Amino acid sequence: MLYVELEYLDVSVVYRRAPAASGGKFGVPLESLVLRERSPGNVPVVVRRCTEEVERRGLDCVGIYRLCCSSRRKRMLKADIEADAERAVLAADRVPDVNVISCEYLSS
């Protein structure tokens, strides 16, 4: 069985950059995020966690940094990370498609 959910978004909506939320992880300059988090090695939590998860289960996937992901799943993951980057669940049972994780931290 295959279930498909399609959502049409106008191109102007898809490529519009949303303003950064106060204290958010996405849409802010990397330097300010590093200073705010004071993370070890000057690596933001979201980058460290996503990289660790991709290395754990995505290195044998063909096209891991080339394939697109579900925009709906990406928005859900982004909301989870914005709420609490340290506790956001990136495991396969919550985010089965590792491309959602790889495209999330590369394109946001």
C-alpha cells in the first residue's frame, strides 16, 4: 500500500524567507547563534545533532545531500528543533526519512 499526500504551494511562498524568531535557531547569522549558545567547538546544537544523526544512519544512503524531502516533515522537524534543539527527537522512529534531517540543516 502506498499513501501519498500532496500539497501545492505557490513558488513565491516556497522560496520566501521567513523572519527569524527571537531566540530561534534558523534564519539568524551563524556567528550570533554560536555566541548565544556558547556550544563546545563553536558548533551550534542543531548542526551537531543533525550531523551526528546523518552519520549514524545516513552514510549508506545514496544521494543523502542531493535528495529532497517532504516539506511538511521538514516544517515539523524545524518546529521541534526551534522548541528545543537539545531534546528534539531525530531518531528513525520519529523521522524515518534521513533526507529530512540532511536537508533541514543544509537549507534552513
